[in-house]
Amino acid sequence: MYPEHRFVMSNFEYIIKSFIKNPNCVVMCQAMYEWPEYPNEKFEPDLSLLCGVRSRKRLCYTDVPRFIAEVLSPSTEDIDRHRKMKVYENIGVEEYWLIDWRVPGGKIEKYLLDDAGEKFILQDIVDGSKTPETSLLLFPQVRFKMAKLMEHVGEEFYGSCSWTQ
């Protein structure tokens, strides 16, 4: 995983946690899910917002998150755009985002499940170089600056990772 991918995931988790105060909702990076519609398959979205009961089957959650975000990288983009998007549509995820850190300022494609609960419809494309602020569609109180989401993306880090005792 690219460091930028991880930065966006952890930045977004922090942003959402700072707004969601409902004890029945939990924001998770890389939580494992298993759904009856896809037996013997496990899914691990980059970020999910699970509200309500949190049922588990061993290490996997079995409930459907209301929101999922995937952070695009060259090795995951095709899976996130096609396979995972179709799975998330089929199980009833209400809002799905694709976040691209490779675009200057970042880019977000926001999808909502249609009224029939069958297909994601593109609602908005946020270009961080032109739109400095955005919010979740289902939870509009979760409003943030794109620069905060993209914090540390593109930075060069020098030095070594060593610890002294």
C-alpha cells in the first residue's frame, strides 16, 4: 500500500470520527465484512461507517455499512470501480466514495444508491484543486476541507525510522 493511500485513510477516519457522535455508529479503517450474498468471501473496505447493531461472524462484521470509501491506487482501482462497487450495490450500501489521491488536491467521486436500492448513481465529483470543502451526502454535518483529507500526500519525508531507548 502506498503511504499516500494510508494517509488518506487515516485522515478520513479522523475527520469522520470528529463529527459522528452517535454511539451506535462506528467508523472503521479496513474492517472485515462477510455477507450471506457472497458466501466464503470477505471484503475489507478502506473506510466504512457502520450504524446500528454490529453483528459478527468470528472476525467479520455481517451488517451492511451505510457508507464505504475506497482509496484508489494503481493496483486496486479496477477492483474498487467494478467488483467492489457491484458488491456494495447488491448488499445495499447507501453511499459509496472513490477517493483519488493521485490527482493534485485530490478527487472524490460520490455515489448514492438509487431509490430502488439497485444501482449507484453518481451524485458529485469533487476536484480538491477547485472545491476546497465537501461533505458526506448522508451525513452533511460531516463537512471538511479537502486539504485536511489530503494532508501529507505528496510530502517528502527524510530521516530514518529508528527508535532510541
